[in-house]
Amino acid sequence: MNTTFAPQRPSGVPDTLRLQSRDTRTPVVDRIALHLGLWLLIWGSRTPRLTDDRERHARARRVGTANAAREHAYLREALLAPRP
């Protein structure tokens, strides 16, 4: 590229850096969009509970089912038992 034909600035500072009234605040809509995007990234990269530890999940489900069945059987026996 031949620089002798390029437009020359006396200060050498690009025009975008010489703006006098540059607003440095981020608009509310952009902040909300950034927070939503960050939340979606975190949510999308999470590890589901079932894939985290299948054995622990299966054991907890078996224990819960066994407890419910035992309570049901106890209540059934208590309600069906002959009364004196």
C-alpha cells in the first residue's frame, strides 16, 4: 500500500478516538441482554443431575420407593387389623 496517497491527519490520532461526547454508559437493554446471555450460557453448560451420578440417583430412587411401600403396607395392616 502506498501511504503517500492516503489521507493524512495532522495529529495522527484516528477520528474515532477524538470524539468529544462519547457516552461510556451501557444501555439498560444491552445490560439485560448480556445478563440473559450469560445466564443461558451457564444453564446450557450445566451437568444434569442424572448424568452426574447415575448410581447415586438409582439408589435414592430405590430407597424412596421402598420407604413408600413400607409405609403403605404398615398403614394397610393398621387399618385392616381387627379391633378388639
